[in-house]
Amino acid sequence: MVELAKSAKCLPVSEPPELENWVHPSGRLILIGDTAHPFPYGATQGVAVCIADAAALGEFFRHLHNDSQIKSFLLAFEEIRKERIQNVLKSEVMNLTGMTLPDGEFQQMRDTSFRQNYDLGLDAFDGEDKAARARWEMDKDVFAYDAEEHAAEWWNDWGLLKERAYASESAQPVLDALGPVHIQVSSQSQDVILRAC
């Protein structure tokens, strides 16, 4: 592959700055993908998180019934995706840092640990290297995630609740539908009688 390249560029690997908000205050515009959360050059999950953004938005908007839900969905998207992206980015930066160590003591320790595990028939991240184990645990979390499922959980926990509250606010109260009402309370029982006029 390197031989087929017509030119090569050396690009710095650095953690991009984080945007404070992805949703415009109007609630009608959102940044997603690389515009909201750019990943460093050489990262392996950059495209995957963009696809996961689309999957989560699709799951939210599957439940859209009226315009008033849009802002709530966009804010929920930012809420559930932002922390996720930060964790994936942290994992990516750790992996890039670990795999691009300059020649020296830490690079030799990493390589020795991987070789020893290989000779013992162990996985690269098994054994004594706690930093490598921590990286592996983060990587497993990256791959064991379903963006649609996470959005569906939000819908079940919060979206339905908000929708039902909105429906009850916009519903006409029963007493209003009856018109003027006289309330009659019987002194011999606790019964309350409602009578439409």
C-alpha cells in the first residue's frame, strides 16, 4: 500500500478541541459527525461514531409525532451521544499513543509484554501489563455498544413520559367538556355527584 501511494504526508496526531454544544439554542439545528466531534488522524472509530450518530437520530425521530418533540430529541441526542463520544475518543487517543510510542523504554516494555504473552499462548492484553488491560477493557466497551438501543432506552425512560405529559396537557379536561357543572355532596355519604347543566 505504501509503495502505491503517490505522496505521503506526516500529520500530527492530537486530540481535537471539544465543542460545548451541538444543538443550536433554537432547537432546530444540530451538528453531528465530524462537525460535532472530529477524531484525530489515524483513529479507527471516526466513521463508526458518525454512523452511530445517524442510527441514534433515526431511532429518536422514529417517534416524532409533532414539531414540539424536535428540540427535545436533539437535546436528548446530544446528552446520550456526547459522553459516549468522549469515551470512544479517550480510547482512540490511548490506542494511538500506545501504538506510536517513540523508541525507548516504554516502547520496549510494551513490545516485551506482547512477546511474552505471545510465547505463553496468551492474548496480547493478558498478563501483568495493567495499562494494556485497561486499554482492552475500554476497547471492548467501544465495540459492545448499540446506538439505536441506547436511544431506544432514552425513549422508554424519558421520551414516553414527556409524550404522555404533553398529551395530558393538551387534552381537554373532562369538566370543561361537560360545560357548567353543579357539585352536590350528600351529607349521609361521601359521594360526590356531578351534574351537567
